[in-house]
Amino acid sequence: MLDVTEEGGALSEFEALVIDFFCDAVRILGLPKSIGEIYGLLYVTREALSLDDLVGRLGMSKGSASQGLKTLRELGAVKESKVVEGRRSYYEPDVELKQLVGGFIKEQVRPRLASGEEKLEYLKGMVERMPGDARADFYAGRLERLGRWSRRAKVLLPLLQKILGK
């Protein structure tokens, strides 16, 4: 359970549990806990929040909050609000599942798939340079299977985006 306070008091139990829910979700995705905390607080708060609001309410460093907001903006999970107050920027969550899934796939999954394809090509070259090695046929079979998985993932990602977006 989160143990954070705001200037005027502690987060409500409801707020803390929602934030904890998002912390669990980002851990599954391999993202830092701070991203779940920031998104969770924005999600459960009616008004847009500034960087200073996030720092104060969550008890995290300004650098961690700033980096978390940057990541969330890149994922399309957070947007700047139209609140105009001085020079501060205010943020609110994008609560559309299609946007969240699309941003995650674009920023996290697709680059890793592309990197995986490059690695597979390199590994295929290694196997081709193993004439007479008893492991070569086994390795070639495993690489073929990985290639099929990669091709299927490329087909499934757009379908997943469409399904979750409806």
C-alpha cells in the first residue's frame, strides 16, 4: 500500500488503491513504478495536476516525476491540459484504451520487435558459418520458430489495437 501524503493530508484509501492498481499494471509491462503512480494519481483526480502537484502528492523527486511524465506523454497516456495558470503546465490522463494500447505498442513493442528481427538475422548468419557443427541444425530450427513468432506478432499487434480500441 502506498504511504504518501499531500500538503493538506494523506491520499484517501480509494486514491491509494487506484494508484496501487496502476503500479501493478506497469510492473507487468516492465515499466517503472513511478509511471504507475503518476498515471494512477492523474486518473483518479478530477482536475489536471502540475508537476509540483504530482511531486507533492506522491512524495517523489521532481526528476522522477518529470521523467515519468515524459514517458507517459511519449506513450500517449498523458496530455497537457488546457488549464491556463501562470507558467505551469498541467496534465491529465488520456483514458481511452485504444490510445494507451497504441502508444505502448508504438513506443515499446514495435522497437523491440525490430531489434529482435536484426538479432535473428545476425544469428542466422552465425548458424550458416557453423558447417559440420552438430548443433547447427537444431539452432536453425529454433531460429525458424522464432522467425514465425516474430512474423505472427507483427500481424497480431494491429489486430490487438483494433480489438481493444472498440
